[in-house]
Amino acid sequence: LVHISVVVPSHSSLTTTTTKLHAVPTEIWTSFLPPMIGFYKSEYTVSYGYGFATALTAYSIWRRCQNVPLLTLHTMALVFYGTRLNLFLAIRSKLSRRIQEFNESVEKKAQARGNRLATRAPFILSCGWLYYGLNVPLVFTSQLLQQSTTLSPTLQTVFRILFGAQWLGFVLAAVGDFTKTWVKQRQQNENFLVRSGILAWIRHPNYTGECIGWTANAMAGMLAAALLVWGGPTTTTASGSNSLSTALGLLGNLTSLLVGWTGILFVLLRATSNLEERQAKDYGNDAKYQSWVESSWSGFQLSSSAAAAASRKPTEDINDGPSSSEPAAAGDAD
């Protein structure tokens, strides 16, 4: 007879483990878990993982703070962004053979590197931190708007302006993506240079809109963080205390916020500069293109020197770094 002994964990050890898991803020789980879909398909880290991380984090914070109307403007902007992005990516990958081939080539290169865990984990974790940094402003605004018993009318107006700018940016990006996809489908040409609609005035509305949206998001977060750390005569907190540990926690999150904001801005500005360069190379001698450039705005982009330095870095592969998120994070690359 073979005797098998089973060791059952004690109730106390299970409770301790569960308590530790519950101690991890929800926004960390919702920021770091979605990009792990990249272990299945590498490109999903910076596409669906990005959208899910944004929407799920915002939704979870909204669920906890439904009784704060001003905060709803902030949370729903990110729910809209993440949901809209993933729907757009799904539709685009279904309609575009070029995108399908791109995704297939990315996965083949990723598989050629060997073990999925060892080769993909560093990039996936770095993306998780980037997404957490983009979500941190929600953490700050939710803490401030929940804790503050009174917020001056001036500050309320400032937050409304920032949240409004965020919505404006994300809607602009959505309109740009829709216009490109609609026109290219009507032309039955994936390489057609779209110059109509919103693109008649802004050549890259998806990149420009995201720059505006994420900057407004970061500004709202930094303002809320400043009010939480230093307080002031314009806010009255429920607890009235501002311990050192709380301040350090806020400053730690502020670091993540800055990493997320500057990281996504670099991706977007670099994408705009690269696309401007490619279009000038492909259509520079076309009179219609020249007229379009003269009558429209490129949007925000890197300076010539910064763009030249960035262009010397590898960009062809999805796992080379944050810039590889350009196709998904900022829409279409014409």
C-alpha cells in the first residue's frame, strides 16, 4: 500500500495570503494583468492589453466612487478611450490585410526568440508600469474628490476644464481613426492617403488627440497630487492629517505618473514625426500633398534633432521598446 499524506494549509496561512493579495490596490492588478495577454500573442501587449488596462482600471475606480459626479467625468473618459480603442483595433484587424500581415510578422519574430516567459516578460512588465502610470491620475483625483468635504469653485472649474480637454482629445483621436478607416474602405485601398474630413485641418488627429487627452489627464493628476500632499486653504480633508507615509506613497505614484505621461508622449510625438517623414518621402512631389501640407497642421511632433536621434533606434519590431506601441496606441500609421 502506498500512503499519501496531504498537507492542508492552515486557515491562518490562507487568511494571511488572501489578506496580502487584497492589500494590493485594484488599479495595480488592472494595469499589470491585461498586458499579460501578450504571452499569447506578442502584439496584444500594446493593443488589447493597453485598452483593457485603461478601461478596466477606470471602471473599477468609478464603481468605488459613483457618488462623486465630478470624478465620473474623469473615469468615463478613460473607460471610453480603452473601450473605443479595442473596438477599433478589432474592426481594423478584421478589415485590413496589411494589419493582419503586420501582426503575423510580429508574432513570428517573437516566437523566434524562444521561451515566451523569458523573452516577453520584461517588455510586458514595462508596459504594465507604463499603463499604471497612465492610470495613476485617476487614483489621485479619486482620493482628492472623495476625501475633500469642500473644493473651491475655482478648483472645480479647473478640474472640469482638464477633464473636458481630456474628452476633447480622445474624441478627436476617435474621429480621426474612424475617418481614416471609412475613407480607405470606400476607396478599397489601404494605402490611400486620407486628406478629407478632420484630416483636412489636422494631418494626424489620432496622435494629436491622444497628446491632448493624456496631457490633460496628467495635469489633473498632478494638481490632485499637489493638493493631497501639501493641502492648502482651498481644500478641507476629512481626516485633516497628512502623514509622512501617505506623502511618500503619493510621491511614489507621482513618479509613475510622470513615467507614464512622458513615455506615451514620446511614443506619440515620435509616431507623428516618423509618419510626416514617410509621407513627405512618398508624396513629396504630389501637388495635392503639397497643398494639403500648406493648409493643415501636422500636430505635435518631435523637434528635428530629437526626431533624428529617435530614428537611429530600431523601430521595426514590436518588442524593441515603447515606440513599438505606435500602431495600436495611436491608431493607424497610414
